[in-house]
Amino acid sequence: MKKPAAQKHFGPLSFYGDALKIVLPVMLQQLITSMISLVDNFMVAGLGDSKMAAVNVANQINFVWLVVVNTACMAGGIYLSQHRGAKNLGGMRQAFRFKLILSAGISALHLVLCLVFPEALISLMLGGNNQVPEIVREGATFLRISAIGSLPFAVSASIASSFRDIGKTRVPLVISSIAAAMATTLNWLLIYGHLGLPRLEVKGAAIATVIARVLECGVFVFWLARLRPGFAVRPDRILALDRGLFGEMLGRSGAMFFSETAWVVSETIITAIYNGRGGAETVAGMAAGWTIANIFFLVFPAIHTATGVLVGSTLGSGALDEARARGRWVLSGAIIFGVAAGLVAVLSTAIVPLVFGNLSTEARAITIGLVIVIGCYLPLWALLNGQFALSRAGGDTAMGVWVDVGVTYLVFIPLAFALAGWTTMGPVALFATAKISDIPKALVARWWLGKERWIRNLAGKA
């Protein structure tokens, strides 16, 4: 007897109750971090369009690094979740070592590039912008200083993601929220020179970022040593690698790095294209829009965390049929999450004149337009994140190559360049039109998931 469609695609209330216990702390952490980022951008916006543009272009460079570090943590998290399901502490610790070593290596490279070539990196992001010299000068200053916090962040990200992989989401919530609040306080003190401190403007924002990251790292290391979760390793045992398992994780994550790099490169390309459609008001307006949108992107880490814990650990325990059903439930829930977030995002445009009143009228109009477009795309993006999370929970990283590399480079990038070269579209319209390519992405991902290559026990326990 066939189950009704609703029963097939939506799970029991107990499943969603378990999911909420996992995702609410993750969402709250993302919300607090994004709200504090909004306040930080509000403070930087008080310096004018050009300086806000400079800080945010620098942060677009940092975004590339953050995506690659988070990919390393997600790759290790696939194995950490499955070995947790198999109750294999040794495998959990090897997955944590993988995260830590890879994240640190990536961050060291980022640090070197930002110290040696900051002006060149900033210039790449500006296309034909008509206020390049001022933005490059201020942006390079921010990038050079903020990069000093790269290695501490790598340690924090490895520990925080590992706590989430085992379902302990409150520890990273509390620590990261405190660190974010500290960064905001330091921004207030150092950007404008309050309480007798020097007014450092853009340089002050970068120093605040570094101090907050160093302190956050110290607190994470302290709590790791105190709580000693199953994945924890002693400092002198960090390099005690199982070379066979490390090689397997590296090989399986290669496709994941390739697809994520393809995606972030495509995002960097379109950012450079729309940054060239005007002056500082375009860069500042688009950056302010993304700052607001990031509040609603809290659905994405929630989807990935819930999928890793609820589906990944189920696969690791050998319950493959149950994992298959949970996968359907995750995708249906992701769409509903995306619809709700999109509606709230569109309504949030009412706060733009209040929060970004120091920006020019042109910049604020761009901000409002971008947030509305993003709100309309959020249900689709939530589905895509659910599809990626599901494939990766079972170690099927090849799907990302088909979706992010195939569709992105055959459809998205050619479309973006065609729109830039053959039309006079403004930055928001250009972005909205180019992102139509995400529809075939979801269709390709649906086809690929139907092959069920993700239904796999990687922990070796039947």
C-alpha cells in the first residue's frame, strides 16, 4: 500500500522536534552574529560610502577564504558524524585532525596572500568602478590587518563545527555570540575613538576583528580541554594521523573543494561585475544588502547541521532505509524554511532607511532592491542547500561537481558576462537575472540525488 504524498515527504513530529533541538541554537548563533554584523556595518557606514565600500570589498576577499575553510570543516564533518553514529572514537578524532590541519593550511596561505598582495586582491573585485583608488587604499589596509586573525579562526571553526557535528550546538552558540558582541564593542571604541581611544576608522575595524578572533580561539581551546568531547585530541597528538583514512577523507573531499571553489569563484566574478556598475554607492549599497540578507541565511547552516546529525549519523549506524526517509523529510522542511525566511526578508526592507541612513539615497535604493531579490530566491536556495547537505552526508561529493561546476560554468558565468557586456542593467537587475541559473542547478541536483549514491555507510559498520 502506497503512502500518501504528504506522509512520504513529511516525517513525524518527533523528527522535527529532534531537528529543532539541533537547529535552534545554530540559527540563534547565526542570528546573533548577523545582527552584530549589521550593527558593525552601521558603524562603518557612518564613515561614508567609500570607506564602507572598502571594508566590504575586503570582506568579499575574506569570504572566499571563509568558504574554503568551512568546506574543510564540512568535509571532515561527514566522517565525524558517521563515526559518531558507529560509536568509533578513533574515527571521530581522525576527522577532527583532518579539519584542523586542512583549515590551518588554508588560513596560512590566505594570510600570506593578504599581507603581500592586498592591493591586487582588492582591485580584482572592483571591475570598472569609478572610485577605485580610494577604495583600494582603504580596503588594502583593512585586509592586511584583519588577515592576522586567520589562523585563530581556523582553530575556532574546526572546534565549533565538531561540536555541532555531535549535536552539541550550545557551546559554539555561546562562545561565538560572546566573541561577536566583543567585536562590536571594540568596533565602537576603535572606529570612532570613544572613551579616550584614538579614532582609527577602517584600521580600527580590522584591529577589532583580530582581537575578537584571538580571544574566541582561546575560549574554544579552553572549553575543548575542559569538556573533552569524543573528538578531542591532545595538542601533542594532533599530527598522529591515520594516513589511510586521512587520504580517503582528502580524496573524497577533493570534489567538494572543487565544487565549492567553483561556486565561490562564480560569486566573486559576479560581485566584480556588479561592483563596476557605478561608484562607491553601488559597492556600499550591495554590501549593505548582503549584510541584511545574511540574517536570513541562518537557514543554511541549520539545514546542513540538522542533515549531518540526523541523516549522517543514521547512515553511520547502518540504518540506510531510515536515512532515505529522513532525506526526503529534510528537503521538504528546507523548502518551508526558505519560504518563511524569504517573506521576512522582504518585510525587513522597511529598516533600511533607519539602519543605513548615513549612506546615500542611491546606495539605500540598491540595498532595498537586493534584499527583495534575495527574499524571492531564498526558497530555492534553501532547497539547494538541503540537496547538497544530503549528498554530502553520505560522502557523495561528486554531485557538487555536476551542479556547481557544470551549471555554473556552462550557464551562470556566460550569462553574467553577456548581461554585463550587452545590457545596461543596474547591479540588482543584473544579479537577479543571472541567478535564474540556480533553477537548473536544483533540477540537476534532484536528478543526481535520485541515483541514491549518497545512501552509503562510510564508518564501516553494517
